[in-house]
Amino acid sequence: LPQVLIELTQRTENVHFSVLTEHAEVLVEQLMSGQLDVIAGPFDTQHPSLKEGGIASFDLIHERTISVARADHPVFSCPEEDSFRYFTYATPALQGVMTKQTPNGAHRQLVTSDNYTLLKTLVLSTDYLCSGPRGIFETELKVGSMREVANAPSAEWRSACLFKAEALDTPLVKLFVDVLMGQLQGQPQQTRPFAE
């Protein structure tokens, strides 16, 4: 999303963008009522209610979650293979299309927040573990401040972009969707700059 917004602001100049962070169910309700033009989050593009509601969609990310801890966390020195069971998690609440939990069992979740920046700060400063898509922790894993916890529970995580099909008739919504799809493909789309 940050890269999409950078490209949009470069191409639209004076257009005002509002970004709202909310639970998946609330976002869908606001999309259906016309309060929002485009939503992105933990949605399944194959869900039957989307087509019934005239909602168009495309997949963004589809991957398994990983669990992480700070690099010097005690979980990495425990001899037991399932040592993650002795620690607590700080993670977002399960919502949307989190499915197929691995048989290793559930984890104890004591802190819940949808703000991954907050969660990562907490995990880097405490003995909490955190789980989510690998991309969320990419920077911390690369610099070595966090490590992946082996054999921890994992779930299938999916996200998608949803919008009312008729919204593509609006030039700004079409531009947003084009830019987002271009970012997914790794190259800017050749849509004309938007002017109004």
C-alpha cells in the first residue's frame, strides 16, 4: 500500500486519499453501503457472497503464516521441538480467511492488535511471539533482529482487493486498481495520469 500511494500521489497531484484501517467485516459493510470505494484485506475472492453482491475482486497475497520472536528469545534455546507452547503470542485477532491451522495446536494469545508496528515493537522488547505473513517481518528477518520459530503453528493467509464492479467506471477507482495490480506485477501500469 505505501508504494501504491506513492505512485498515486505522483500521478494525481491534488486528489485527496483517505486510508481506513478496520476489521474485515466492517470494511465489507462499508463497501456494500458505498462508504468505501476499494478495500483490501483478509478476503477470499472465491466467497459466493461477493458475486451475489456485485463485488469484483482479485487476489493480493496468498501464503502460510510464520511465527517469529526476537533473535535472542529463550524459545531458540529450548530443547523441545514444540517449545513455542510455553510462550504467549501478541497477534492480530483471527478474521477473514485464516484457515488450515497446522496440527501443532493453538497458541495462547494475550495481546491482540491489528497494528503490526505495535506488535513488532512489543515482540522485540519482550518474550512474546508473533505470527503473520512472512512479508510483515521481512525487514526484521533480514537484519537479524527477529528469527522464525521452527515448528510453530501455521495457517493459510489470504488477502484480496474488493470493489463494486461499477466503481471501475470512476476514473480514480480505476486508476487505484490499475496501480495496485501493477505493483503486484512489479511494474507501473500505463494508465494516463488522472486529472480533475
